[in-house]
Amino acid sequence: MPGERAVVELLRGAPARVRRILVLPGHELELRRHAPSGVTIDVCTLDAIAAVISPELARGVVAIARPPRAWDLEELLELKPPKGAKQLLIALDGVQDPHNLGAIVRSAEFFGATGVFWARDRSVAVTPTVVRASAGATERLPLGQVTNLARALARAKELGFWVVGTVAEAGADLRRLAADGMPDALVLVLGSEGSGLRRLTRDSCDFLATIPGAGGVASLNVSAAAAVALATLCTPAPVEVPIERDGG
């Protein structure tokens, strides 16, 4: 686990996983504030960190820890959202860039999604880069991998979920779908960086939705699309608040 912020989030969320923390001089005081007494913090040299991970990625701090818990599909489908929120899971179809995966997990946690899952094949795993890009959200949000994404989506539908796939064009306007009222149990499916949703994944969706744009760019990066889609589906309708100018 690299980076001070990610390590602090790990200490807050899952301190029992941490075996040892390596830090360069000057970083240890903040970490000692969060580390329980059983966690060893070693002030070390840059070479010691380089033996574990790229110093550019660690930026002076790296935690040596056991892997996070992997949630299976049935557990993810049983997760309950906070009162008043949708039961919304994110499924990823071939996302391979660790920065994208980390950013998607960060947005999912921010907007209140209940979890994220993806197929093992042709997809990135939870790497140190993913953890860092998520700003620690990988420690707070349930994550899992499945053997076959189409079968996983079929199982979700058996349990009452509706599946919404995002496509660059020719889908229904996502804003209109949200305004018309979407079911309370949803799986939002996002495709790969290059080719989007595979055919079997598209065929598994109840809706195909497109994020409308006004500029010349044809589509959004998958992590940006995830943030927009989550904001559209998870955020309640705005409350009208009268605005008054200063002085009257």
C-alpha cells in the first residue's frame, strides 16, 4: 500500500491488515497518530522503500499488509444501502487502466454505491496504483471479481436488480431515465477504455444509456463517465433554495 494518504486510510479502515510501515524521515509523526500500538513503523532509507515498491509511487510511505477481503457476488448482491438510497452496484467490463479503476472506486464510494465488481479476465486487479488513485476508497468499499460477467448480471436480475449499461451513443438519455424514475436496485455497467461493452454484456442489460454532451468530444473517459452516471443516478433531486443578493 503506497502513499501517506492511502496508508492512513488503511490504518483507519483495516488496521489489522497492516504488518509493517516503512517511512522516510519526516513522515513518521502523522502515521504514529493513526497507527495502533501493534503496528511497527520503521524509519528507513529510500533504498529500503525501493526494494518494496517504486519510490515515485510510495512518496515516502509504504505499508506492508495482507490483501484486502475479496467479496463474492452473492455477498455484494445482498448489501443494503443507507436508508433512502438506491441499492446500486457497479460492474466493469474490461477496465484495464489502474488509474481508471481507482478513480471509479473513488467515485463509487463518494456517491454511495454499495460495491464494485468485475470479471477476472482482461481486467486490472487491485494494485498499489489502484489504491492510490482511489484515495483510500478501496479500503472502504466492497470489491469483488467474478468469473463470468454475463452470468453475474443474469444472477443480479434474478434477485430483482435492473441492469443499466453505458454506451457512447445510441442509448437512452441517462438524465431522462433518471428523471423518469429508475428502480431502487440497479447495476450500472461500464465498458472498457477502448471498445466499451462487449456484445454479451450489452445483451445482458435492461437499458442502454448515453451521457449527452454539448461539445465536440464524442465521449468521456470511463472514469469520468462513471462519476457523471453516479451523480445522475445517486444524487437526489435538488432542493430549491431562494437566492438573495447582498443588500436586498
